[in-house]
Amino acid sequence: MSVRELVVLGTASQVPTRHRNHNGYVLRWDGQGILFDPGEGTQRQMLRAGVAAHDLHRICVTHFHGDHSLGLAGVIQRINLDQVPHPVTAHYPASGQRFFDRLRYATAYRETVDLTEAPVTADGPLAVTPDFTLEARRLSHPVESYGYRLVEPDGRRLLPERLAAHGIKGPDVGRLQREGVLGGVALDAVSEVRRGQRFAFVMDTRLCDGVHALAEGADMLVIESTFLGEDVRLATDHGHLTAGQAAAVARDAGVRHLVLTHFSQRYSDPAAFERQARAAGFDGELSIAQDLTRVPVPKR
């Protein structure tokens, strides 16, 4: 059975707390697993969340600040220790190649896995598979940073009443889907477009064009909301978003499920982020991320 869900490993910003580990998020997309921004302690959080090294097929790093990348060393070594049987691809800003190299080879270990380095150099597609296209967009942060977007191809949804009107049933339905036409009846005549799902991941950034492009029409948007509205100047100065800004982006983009995360240690009341997000006019599904929780991608 296919599963599409976000596994939250850590939700703190620069400083971890008693209840929040550094960043770490795994998107389970049918049979694929994508690890985003493995901060310090990610390997242990994976164990606690029930995510195995074998579940990972890609690693996506938005930028090379420690809370988003220090866990790379442990995760890469664990992938090799467990002899993951499939290739793993790592995406990260090309300008941070020296940091990736240091983390990949931080200590001695035996390499057993085909880890492909695929640095991000510009906006656009990073990988095109039968199941999805993975894209990147430049963000606005003191160091080079990219957000990621996964887009499923559109499909066709069969309409039972139209099939019945044309007398198409049983094995003929499958033939029509495979061949595109049956007895002069085209697939388009008995179906409608089923929009592919979209997932977006936006970390450390000010408001910019890349944020809006990534969020547009997303079924799920995972986005940083480091600060509350009263500290908007701090957010702008340090290249971050407030809860209200993140929610306004989601509202304008038509996001179905908004996941706020990457919270500053200065705040002790998670409910304040929800209040400010709702005050910004976002009325869709809303999650204030907590470590070791799972958030399902909304059904079609």
C-alpha cells in the first residue's frame, strides 16, 4: 500500500531545546524516501521515529548552516554501515561543496553505497522520474539556500457514468487505459484530468519570489516560521519568516495543508504560531510541527 506522509524528526532552529531536536524531515512518497535538512542528531531521531537508512533514496539540503546539515556525517555513515542496497542521491547548493565534502568524510568509515552527488546550481528540475519531478528554487538567506518542490505528473480519473454510456466495463476498462482508445472511444472522452500532488519544502529565507513559486498550489507546504510577528525585524535581518508571513504565502498560493516548523528557542508557546497563522487568513489544514510526529499528505 502506498504511503505519502511527512515524518518530522526535528523542529528547532539554531539551538535545540529539551523538546525540539535540530531540523530533520523525511518525506515518504510511495516507495521513495527523501530526507530534508538533516541537522545534528538526525540519525538518532530516525531510530526513534522508525525510519531506517534503507528507507532513504535522496537527501536534500537547503543550505549549510549547522542546524540543517551537521547530521549529514552520521546519516551518510549509517547508510554505508547498513549497506543500503540502492543508490542514494544528495542535492545541496553547489557553493557549499567544501562543506559537503567535509561532512561526508568527517571520519574514517568503509564506503559500501553508491552515493551520487548532485549539487544545485540554479532554479529548475533536479530529477525527473516516472513518479515525480524534483525541482529547486533559490531563496533569500545570508548563505546560498534553495527550497525544494516535488510535483507528481497529472493523470486521468475515469468517470463511471461515461464508461457506462459507452458500454465499457470489465477488462475493457484496463485496455482503454493502456491503449488510450477502444472501439473508437478515446480515453479523454470517459475521464478527466487528475491533478498530480505537489509537496514543497521551504526553509531559512526572507520573503522572495522563490518562496511563492515553491508554494504555488502545494498540497502540503513545510515552511519555516522561526519568529512571531512582534519580531518581524529580527526575521528580516537574519533571513527568516514569521508565522504570519508563512501563512500568508500559503493562503495566497492555495496550499491545502500548511506545516509550520523551525521555531526559535525564544518562544515557549507553540499555540502562538497557530494563532498568528490563522490571523493571517490561512483557513486550510494547519500543523504546528512537533518532533517525531507523522503528517499525512492530503488525499486527492
